[in-house]
Amino acid sequence: MGIHFINATMDELQMVLEDRIDRGEKSFVVTANPEILMYSEKDQEYRGILESATMVTPDGAGIILAGKILGKPLKERLAGYDLFLRLLTASAKKGYKVYFLGAQRDVLETAIANAKNEYPGLNVAGYHDGYFQDDSSIVNDLKKLKPDIVFVGLGFPKQEKWINLHLSEMEKGLFIGLGGSFDGLAG
Ligand code: UDP
């Protein structure tokens, strides 16, 4: 389908992303499941976003299977939720500043409380629910806080379009779309 996936183990991916964060490099990660791939066939803007992202990870057994069939095997499935938990672990350990954007407010607040419990020392710089009319106060917050990681759970394609729209205004940070992961973390 013309999408270039990162071919790495989860350990390797985590290492690469931490290295980029440590160097203050901006990153935009898309965790692409088969649904996202199918959708990108009919939305040219979204497809362009996938092509311009720093990296696209294979988030689904179907994509791993397709790689095998095409003779271009990928090392490992790199699922959004797994990566989210890895990044929370790394953030607590290394003191990265994180920001959460998305989900219903009560869900998000529960997710953050659970994250702080599970990952003691986690530095949550800020958060905003995913139901807003105006981007500007969130964008201003992010520009001011300069988080190391911005977790965006607005569902696809909204989250990738939102990141793509505002990425150039940001100085640094790893931006990653995580779908319903905050709901998952909220339990
Ligand atoms: N969401 C949001 N703002 C919106 C639409 C959705 O914050 O305008 C959130 C929603 O509350 C849920 C997530 O985005 O937390 C979407 O989850 P879903 O599992 O549908 O997304 P997918 O994983 O399929 O991308």
C-alpha cells in the first residue's frame, strides 16, 4: 500500500524514541492498524500525513502477516497501547514531562490518576479533554509547557490531523496518536 513501516522490536523502538526525546528532537509517531491503512486509501490528506510522520508502526497482526506474505517481514507488532505503557515507564524513570490530550474529562482524570499510581514520579505537565471547540488554548499551553511527550487520544483520523496541524508550531516533543488508550488506562 506504499506505507513505510518501522521494522524494529519494541525495545529498539523505545530506544530510538528515547534517544530522540533526549536530544530534544521533535517526533510524530502513528501507530497504524489495518483500519487506519484502509482509511488512508480514501483520504488523501490523511495518507499524506502518514507519509510525512516521523514513523509509522505496525499495530496489528494483519500487518505483520501482510509483511510475511509480501516477503518483507517485520520484526514485531508495535501496538499503540503497549508503546503508551512503555513511554509512561520511561517518563517516570527519566523525568520526562508528559501531556495528555483526549477522551472525556472524567475518563482522562481517572487515567492520569491511575498512571501516577502505576508509574510513581510521573511528571504530568498538563492535560485537556478531547471535546473542545477551539485549539488555541491547548496549543498555547503546549508551547508554554514544552512537554517531552504529548499523548493524543482523539481517535483516528482526528488525532493525526490535529498533531499534523500544530506540529510546526512546537519546539520539541514526541507526539503520538493513541486512540482509545486513555479509556484503557482508566479501566
Ligand atoms: N475522542 C475525543 N474527542 C473526540 C472524539 C473522540 O477525545 O472528538 C476520544 C474518545 O473519548 C476516546 C477516543 O477518542 O477516548 C477514541 O477511541 P476509539 O477507540 O474510538 O478510537 P480508535 O482507537 O479506534 O482510534
